Amino acid sequence: MSRLPLRPADVAHRLSQRAADPARSGRTAQSDAWKRETFTLPRDEARAKAREAFSRFPKAAYMTEIEWWRELDDGQIEFTIRRLPTAD
């Protein structure tokens, strides 16, 4: 049986269905358990916020990390901190 080529709309539909049903996509509750916070702050305040997050939620217990960051045109830093909601 031959398969028809997928249109972009078919791919988008399949991905949206997969996102709606975590069990079908192979994702577990653990992989979706991350808590993320995104901030946009001046450089010094961004450093202070990151230090505060790491002291409040230690990396060893909460697996805290700066997941993503970038410097904006106006010199501010936009970053996302990822951590587990609770420590085991």
C-alpha cells in the first residue's frame, strides 16, 4: 500500500493531536513537570534574579537551570529559568 505525501496541514494536524494526548506522543508526566518562568530585565537585575532562583531552588534538588537566554537590542536580558516544582 502506498502512502500519499503529507501536506503541511496534515503534519500540523498530526502534531496538534500528539500534543493534545501526551500518552500517544510517548511523553510522560515527568517530562512535562517542569516549571518555567521567563523574565526580561536589565543585565544586573537579571543576574540577581538568576542568583535568587538558584539559592531558593538549588540545582541539586530542583534541577534548576537557565534554559534559554538572549540579549535584546535595548541591552536587556530575556531568559527562562526551568526547575522541578518540588524536590524529592
